[in-house]
Amino acid sequence: MSVENQPRSVSQAQQYEECGHRYYLRRVERVASRPAAWSHHGTAFHTACEAVERSGREMTADEAVALFSDEYGRLINQALADEPDLDRWLHACTGGAADDIEQRFERGREQTRRYVEWARESGPVIWKAPDGTAGLELAFETVIGGVVVRGYIDQLIAEPDGSVRVRDLKTGSTKSRFQLETYAVAVRQEYNVPVNSGDWYLAKDHRLSRTVKLSDVSSEDVGQRYAAMDAGVKREDFMPAPGFGCKFCDVSHACDFSRQRS
């Protein structure tokens, strides 16, 4: 399927808005991206948290930490096989990629342990769809603003008033309100249940964020951004936006506009 006709996603829309040329290199030219330990850290943490919830929180903290460790190690080793030169890895550590990999391993293990403790103490109720499907890493595909949008929702929480709260798990600092808004619209359209709020579980702080009001977010509001992004891709409008973000761009090595060419 050509990029013009592919379903869109939150990450695609935000990537296009932040730098159209990065979107072009990643999605059209399919340039191989530089690896980053933070990506595997997040994936392994999500895997462990999902397993904890699917076990009914019967999985012990030690078991969850072991699962995180195994998944993180597998992903890092796979990435090293594809790109063994650590100088080409992105990192957010002054000591370099090797230190970043090690630090995120230890940090992720601690974050996983603390998530198990937090979930048991806080006791959020995972929402279930009418067919019994748990609201964990829940896949959706729906039309927003005339555009087919796909995604996965980390968690859906059942509220006492019968509404559903959307929750995203974050190992980093970047939070996307647009992501929560998209999820709210998708859940309303796919399951016909009210979604009035959302939040983030902040693994760095072992707590929830402030509550984000979503009751007044409409499909029209969210759809405008998807429609604009979709139209831009179809007319091949991929404007570059060089700047601070180049430092963390995984295709900067192939970009003529990047300030971080290596």
C-alpha cells in the first residue's frame, strides 16, 4: 500500500507536523532509522506492565522485573545485530550509547517494580469491552476527519460513573494531549461509551499525571489535524523543520537539512 493511502496514526500525524521531511525520509524513502535505547526501554516496560495487568496483578514484582529484563535484552541485542556501531546510536546520556543502554536497563527494572507496587495499591479497574476484551494495548481502527486512523491504547480504566478513562504509560518526559484526544474519539466511536478524561502514568515519578479533561473534545476537532496531515502527504508537501529536534531525529544521517549530520 502506498504511503498516500495508508491508515494514519498519532505518531505519523505528530511526526509530519514536527518535520515533514523526517516523515518523508521515514515513511516514503524508508531510510533505516538509527537505534535508540529509549525506544526499547519503553517497549519492554509496556510489555511487563501489560503482563502484570493480564495476570490480574497476580504476577510478582520479581517476575515482572525479570520479564522486563528479558524483553529489553532481546530488543537491545536485536538492535545491536542490525547496528553494532554504538557511535551511530542515538542516546540521551553524556557517557554515550553504551552507558545509556546500561542505565536504562537499571532504570526500567526499578520502574517496573514500582509500577507493580503502585498498581496493587491504587487498584485501577481495567475496562472490558462488551465481548470481554480487556482494555489493555487495545487495537483500534476508525475514521476521524474522513481519514482512517489506527492505533493501540495502553489502558482503558473503568470509572465509577460508567465512563472510560484513557491512560497512556510513559517512561520518558514527552506527553501528547493529541494522543489522549485521539483515543477518546476512537473509544467513543468504536464502543459507544463516554470518555470524559485521560491521564498518563509517569514511570519516572511512579505516579499518575494530572487529569486531562476530554469530555469536550470532538471528532471534528481531532479530525482537522488528521485531515490536514493526510492532505499534505497526498500533495507531497514535506517541508523540513531543522532545529533542536534534529538532535533526536533517527534519520538525521540521511537528511540534507539536519543540523546533526554525522
